Amino acid sequence: MSQSTDSAPVADFPRLDWVDEALTPALRAAVEALPAAERLVARYHRGWCEADGAPRSAAPGGGKAVRPALTLLCALAVGARPSAAVPGAVAVELVHDFTLLHDDVIDGDALRRHRPAAWSLFGTPAAVLTGDALLVAALRALTDAPGGNGPAAQELVGALLELVEGQSRDVAFEQASEVSVADYLAMATGKTGALIGCACALGGVLGGADPDRVAGLREFGRRLGVAFQCADDILGIWGRSALSGKPVGADLAARKKSLPVVAALAAPGAASRRLRDLYRAPGPLGADDIALARRLLEETGGRRAAEEEAHRQSAAALRALAQARPTADACRQLHALARAMTHRAS
């Protein structure tokens, strides 16, 4: 279930140093305001310190911060100063970390951002409580901002409800005997698309845009989020752990119904039936089984179907962005960021 998209590599990721400069002070302030125990776990999770609290001199953790970048760029897209949207950028990044901490607990994933997951070092209760604290901090960051008590707060709350529903669908898929591509897309829209859509909409809302432009930005983010999830599913099966920061093949070992698998199981033919038997077989899947599953996914067209869906969703995202009438500079940067998010190294 986990959104491993936080630190997965991207192709030609655009340099957005100004995003880090705008975001980092406010994000650190929000984390430092947490209670001591949760502050330590949150700082470790972001890669800012070791498990004992010792600072890291060079901390690559914390992901690419694509959601905050989208928030600030979408403020720029509607003609506002990106600084107006910093509270929204902080909020979506804190919510994202909240979901990752809880996801790792639910999935039992022991690796996050190339390091032991927080729950595996600090324990499950500490990881869950830290996720809860980050959610509260996200809401506080937004409601304390000028204008944050109205449409901006409502935008975040609505996205959170969708996110919970999407995560719930994802968990239910593990026990479901049949999952359609439509089921998958509905799940991905909530699980990943809702928060990325919220990130984009918050840039518009805090930037003072009219509802029509905000709607275009929201739809851009939602579609981009689904494309992002499709790319993540592909990376999780055919990528490399050294790049993704998580064990590659773990989704197949756990028999997760990612998009390549869902599409392959729905395909006709012997390869699809063999994959279905493999997924239904008792006992854990070993290295040979995982290698066989990868081959069957290729033969059935599961990988190709996921790649084509990612392309469709990306195209729809860019059409929605055009409807938001973005400024030229922001449009160029958003196009580059969208491409990087959906063309990740494998």
C-alpha cells in the first residue's frame, strides 16, 4: 500500500533550489514544534538526524518534495508570489510524511528512503503517534496562515477524506479475488491523486485564484498523481532498489495488485492464467517465483498497459493545466516537473 513515490528517482529532475529555500525553514519550524518524542521520529524519518538524534552532515533523505514544489509553482502559475503558498506547501509535505509513516507500519516495510523505516527502530506505537502528530501539525500550518481557515483548510480536509478512502481500497485489494482496472484507477485517484491534486489547488487558493483556475490546477494534480502512481508501480517491479530506496520485487512477493498485475490478470491467455495460479498459490513467493511473475507480466502486456495508462493520465493532466491558464514561466516549470515525475529511472 505504501507510497514509495517520495524518494524514487526521476529522469532529468528540474533544479528547484528556490523551492527548498522557501520550504525548509517553515517545514523545520513545524517539525521542531512537535513534542520531543515525536520530533525525534519525524526528524529521523525525514533524514535530518540519526536514530539517536545526532544530526546528519549530508542528509539525502526527505524525498524530492514534489508536492510542495507543485504548491509553490501553482501559486506562481496564477500570478502570485510563491511565498503566499508556503503554508500550503508545508501542510502537504507533513501530510505526505504522515501517510508514509502509517503505510510502513501497515505494510510491514522495513526500508524507507534507503534507511530502516521509523517503526522498525522506534517501534510501531512511536511511528503511529508521530504520523498523528504530523497530521495535526499540517492542519495547524494551514489554519494559522492568512486565509487558511476557509477554502484552503476545506481543500485539505476534502483531500484527506479521499486519501483515507483510497488507502482503504488499497488494503481491501489484498483480499479481493478480482480487481478491475477501473477499481485500480479509483484507488489511485484517492491514494495518490487526492493529495497531489490538493497540493496544486492550494497553490491556486492561497495565490488568490478564481474557482475555475483552482479547479483546473486540482484536476492537473489529480491526473498527474495517478500517472505518478502508475510509474511507481512499474518502478516497484522493474526498478532497482539502489535507486528506489525500497526492496524491488517486494510488491510481487506480497502479491499486491498493482496496475501491471491487475491488467495482466484481466488479459486472456495461458500466461495470465499462470500468473493467477501463482498469485493464488499458498506460501511465500521466492526469487524464482518473482522472476517468473515479472516475465508473465511482460508476456500478458501488463507492463505495457501500465505504461499506456501513465501516458493517458499525463496527457489529461496537461490538458487540465492549460485550462487553468498558467503563466508562461510556471507552465514551463510544471511541464518539466510533470515529465520528471512520470518518467522515472528503472
